[in-house]
Amino acid sequence: IVSEILRLNEDPNVQGLALDLPESLCSSKVLNAVKPEKDVDGLSGVNLGCLVHGDVCDCLVPPTVCAVMELLEDVGGKTVLLVGARGAEGAALQSELQREGAAVLSCHWKAPQLQSELHRADVVVFGSTKPEDVPVSWIKPGATIISCAHDLLSEKRSYGQQNNPAAEKTVGSLAVAMRMQNMVKNMERWIQSQQHRKWDLHCLKLQPLSPVPSDIEISRAQSPKAVDVLAKEIGLLTDEIEIYGQTKAKVRLSLLERLKDQPDGKYVLVAGITPTPLGEGKSTVTIGLVQALTAHLNINSFACLRQPSQGPTFGVKGGAAGGGYAQVIPMEEFNLHLTGDIHAITAANNLLAAAIDARILHENTQSDKSLYNRLVPVVNGVRGFSAIQLARLRRLGINKTDPETLTEEEISKFVRLDIDPSTITWQRVVDTNDRFLRKITVGQANTEKGFVRQAQFDIAVASEIMAILALTTSLQDMKERLGRMVVANDKKGEPVTAEDLGVTGALAVLMKDAIKPTLMQTLEGTPVFVHAGPFANIAHGNSSVLADKIALKLVGEKGFVVTEAGFGADIGMEKFFNIKCRASGLVPSVVVLVATVRALKMHGGGPNVTAGAPLKKEYTEENLQLVADGCCNLQKQIQITQLFGVPVVVALNVFKTDSPAEVDLVCRIAKESGAFDAVPCNHWSAGGRGAVKLAQAVEKAANQKNSFKYLYGLELPIVEKIRIIAQKVYGAQDIELSPVAQSRVDRYTQQGFGNLPICMAKTHLSLSHQPERKGVPTGFILPISDVRASIGAGFIYPLVGTMSTMPGLPTRPCFYDIDLDPITEQVKGLF
């Protein structure tokens, strides 16, 4: 019985359980097995506890108890005797009678004082069948008697008085009606739970210290809420989350169907000026902003961030959980593995890579007949095509389902992909900065029979599967995108896809959990989605469409979802608008443009900024001229934002070395250059309280007129779309395609891929292709060295100059400082 109850507890199509069991089987073990929210009989310990404590709104009264109370009507001041009423039902009845003002006594049928108690009770309730040796004459004349015995159709009598027709109703029948009423109440309660409701969020208190401790010390000093508590606070249902440990949970996509009629909240993008190699704090601003909105202004808000790659975490840049008192916690869990999404991408990517080389080997060493016999084997005397093989046959124009009916020509077309090894664009990946994998040779073992070719590894987050994860809108959409991925051309110049290799279903299986966003929290207990992590210089650099869509439903119409685009507005923001917004159909409300005095001084002609090296004095002492000269980059990024018709608020991320005059100068120039507002922020040292003015400015800007538009039409030729980005966004005079790039453009156009958006792979350290050119370079020709296609993700990506898709480790990587305490198991040195 308990096993069946537990099964029904987890069935989302069952909203209530009523137990019709003999009394001997109604043990506390059985009654408490029913989920409280499905307990129609109201007999579980949780329901009973709520009833006894007076929390009537949170529980259901047992049907038999409801029936008794309905029949008794007014019992205030009367003495009620419960005889033989045991267990949960007896306790519930006693509680309800006392709440109505009755004096309640209880005893069993063998109690020595039974006769005297029956003689003075105004009301007698039999919880079980009256024994024959207890005469009716013991009962006080005129007393009301109700029998709740499960095996009798009980009736209410008024002894010593004329029968009242209304008293002829039986408790048994009435209890059935009351149970039906409970079913209706339970369904109403379930329907209400499916609707969006105002958050009941308990924010965590911050006590910022000065000087500010390290990021990991701050993270460890805060005690995060249990993730199931956070999920309940923001309106997620129990069956919509999959918990990983204490502080992380996957959120199921079924929520989108439940809240499909809920209006979306406001959509905010955090971008930045062209950064120094140290980064300017976009993640920190994103987190500080949502902490300010939710914890200090009581506005529902969600941060949507990318999952960090372990390449930068152990390389130069470190983690991406924010910093100071504006972080996602626990930061070590955020930065290391998380829920395994990047590992799933790595596994899927490399399975496809293995399939490509294996297919080439098998086609080169086997006849058509041998290939066919192995691809469509006889199993238990029967030969049959798999679903994906039938789909391939249909694409080839072969409308047959019986393997025995194919002609030799059809068999040859079916078994041979004829991949041209020189056109393979699909590379293996690993989530580590490993420069020695930038160029490798595969197939050198004797078992590969001399089929050697040059290849390379990319970093895992550069995989097209990562881009697909970030842009997909459903499991079905992801599966279709995975199938469309072009991995090479055949010897006739036609594209070969993952679907042709028969691996689509397997890739979808590996990615089925990764598609669900991961729920975490900020230092102040506000919700965060962490999902997908494409780089912005070699991919489109934005977190997932699905995380944004779910968050927009959860915050409600007046709430805010704040997401971040990688690197400067010229890179991450441009791709957010032209690629991500096209995929999602979402329209941003406002852009927050992050700037720092440090970066502006660099653009104004300051000395080089190098990761790991101390900053020169120009960056730590007041220098208004350098700041003013460098504001040209800020002005250019504001202009880029205005190309898309979205209001922009400048957030100046303040450092302790910035002077008040420098801060005032930047804010004044920003507002004069067309920003809706410009606000200094101190969230790094003060948490959400330090970003309240930014939050208020964003709230006002989000109510401004929005005339959002894309930069280019998809119908334009590939080269023209590249030229528009180069000239209007980067400020280039023109573009120049290498012969290789031009031939790729011609091929993609001929293959029907010319109407896809553009994802430029370019350095993030300059508006131009030359990292050393700071400020606002002009008059340059943008060189396009190569053009590649991510057909599954849905974009063409030109490579500007020399762009590596595999970073390398520096002389002194971050891992020198990372360690584990073997006693406490605490991670040290992450930042």
C-alpha cells in the first residue's frame, strides 16, 4: 500500500489521494506516506498538526469530522463525550470541537467511568460501534448522539424528544459529501499553486567589512539558503526542481507551460566598454543590481549568468561568480563543475568527433555490402532500420522501409557519406587552456591503417553544442539543431550533418539534463540562473535563452531579469541583439553599460595593463586628462547601443583609487553623450546597498519608449552583413576577405546558409582587430581570414585576423594559488 501511495505521490497527473482502507490498515505509517498537499482525507501528521495549531487555511479537515461538525451545528458551552474515537480522526474531532467552544471529554468503551460520563454529556460521539453491554439508558435524556462507526450507516437521534426529520441524515453519507468537498478544495489549492504569485523572499543580511576580504572568504562567511527553500520562495513547485546538493538545483522546462499566460517582466542587458585584460566587473554589476532591486527595493529580480569555463578559472582571469559583496554563492561550486553541463557538452562534442573519423575509416576499408550488413544488422533473424536511418533514407529520396528491398545503387547512397577529410570543421574539445592541442595529428596507431590527418582541439565552451544550448528554446528544438550541425562536406561539396552520421539522438540524450538551467543565489539570497557559457570573442557570449524565458515568467510583469553579455558592447551586446534576440523573440528594455576609470585611462593613452602585474601610478592617482581622453571609448559604446534603439544607463564601477572628480567627470560625459543616466556604483564593497541608485535609474529607464531594431536584415548577402557590423559597430573603413574566406562565403551561400546572422570572432581588447589599438580606432580595414558556419546554432562566424579557439596557460597560472584543505575539504585560492 505504501509503495502505491509513494508512486501516486510522484504522479503529476494525480492531485489528491483518498484512502478507502479497513481501520486495521490505517496505521500512521500508511497515513503519513501521503504527501500533505495530496492528502484529501486530512489524516497525515502534517495536516493534523496544522489543524491542531489552528492553521486551517493550510490543511483539510477529515471528512468524518466535517460531517460531525455539520450535524452538531452549535456546540458552544456544551459537554461533548467522545467514546472509542482513536487516532488521527479522534484528535482532529477533539480539536475542532474545542475550537467551537465545547468542553470535550474522551474515553474508551471499557472505561470504569463510562456510565457517569455518558449520563452528564450533552453530546455523545461514538468513534466505533457501541458494544451490546452498554445500554442506551446510560445516556443522558435529551442528549444528541452521533455514531461515526465505519461499518454502520449512522444517524443522529434526539433521545426523549420527537424525531426531527433533519436529524435523519447519516454521518456516512454526509462524510462522503465532505470528502468530495475536500477534493474540490484540494484541486482549487492546486490550481492556485500553478498561478504566478508574489514572491515571499527572505533575503540574507550582509555585514560588509573594511578592508574587503577575498571573494572566497566573503562567500564562505555567508550561509546560503537551502535551494529548495529558495525555489519555494520564488514560486517554483516541488516537481519543477531537481536538487544537486544543498545549494544548486536544475529547473525543469515544464514551468514554461505552466506559466505560459503569465506576462513577462522587464529585460535588462549588462554590457561594457572595451575592457582591460583584468575585466571591468560586468558580472559584479549584474549581481549587485539584482541584489539592490530585490533585497533593497523589494522588486522581484533574477540574474541570468553564464557558467564559467575551467580554462580561465585555472588560467589568468579566474572565476566568474562576481566579486566582493556582489557574488553568486557558494562561489567554489559556481566556478568548479557546477552541475556538469560543460562536461555533458564535452562528451557530446567528442562523441560526434569520434563518429566522423570512425565513419571515414569504415567507408575506406569496407565494401558497400559489408557496410550495409553492419549498419543494418540482422537481430534475432530480423533486419530493420533505426528511426534515424529511416529519416536519412527519406532525405535521400528513398521511400522504403524494408532493408531487403533497396537496390545496389540505393544501398551505396545510403551507406556512403564520402566525407572529404580536408573539409572537416568539427574539432574535439576539452575544458582546459592547453596550447599544445592547437594543432595535432590523429590516426597514427597501426589500427587506423594509415588514415592520418591534422586536427586540433578547441576549448569546450567554443563548441557549437554550447552555442546551441545557449540559443535553444525547447528539447525538441535542441534535438533539431543538433541534427543540423554541419561537420564537413562530402566529395561533391554537399554538407554532411550530425543527422547523416546517425548520432543526433545520442547527442540529445547526453544533453537532456544540461538543457535545464541551474538555480543558485546571490550573497543576499536573491535568485540566479546559471546556464550555458559561450565565450564572446569566439562565440556569441551570452547565457541561455531558456534561463531568460523562465526567469521572465517567474519575476512577474513588474519584475526584472538582468543578464550579461561578454566583453565590450561591440562584441557581446551586438551578438545579444542580432543573434540571441532573434532566436528568443525577446525585446530588451534597457542596457546597462559598465565602465571603470581604470579602463578609460587606458583608452586615454595610459600605460599597458597586464594581468598579474601591478598597476602603474597613472591608474592609482587622479588624472582627469587621461579620463577625459579615454571617454571616447565610452561615447562610442553608447552610440553602438543607440543603433539598436534601446535606452542605456552607464554604471561606473567605482574602485577605491578613483577620485570623486574622476567619477563626476565620467558621469557628466556619459549623460552628455546620450546615456539616460550615469550612476557610480559601490556594490563590490557594500553589496546591493551600493547599487540602489543604479537600480532606481534602471527602473526609470525601463519605462522609457523603446524602439528596438536589428542592425541588419537576414536577407542581405553574408559579406554585406559583415561589412555593416565592421563599419557601424567597430568603426572600420571597410573589410577585406582572404581568398579562403571568400570561397567559404561562396560555398555557404550556394548551400543555402546565406540568410543566417553573423557572429564575429574578434579580439575583445580593441574595437579594431589589433588589441594594442585602444580608444576609438578609425580608418582601418578589417581583415577576415576565414569564415565558418555553425548551422545548428544558426549563425555564420567570420574570423577576424588570427583568433585562437584554444587559449594557453601563462607563465604563472591561477592554479598556483588553488589548494584543498584535506581536513576541512575547503577550497582555497579561488577568485
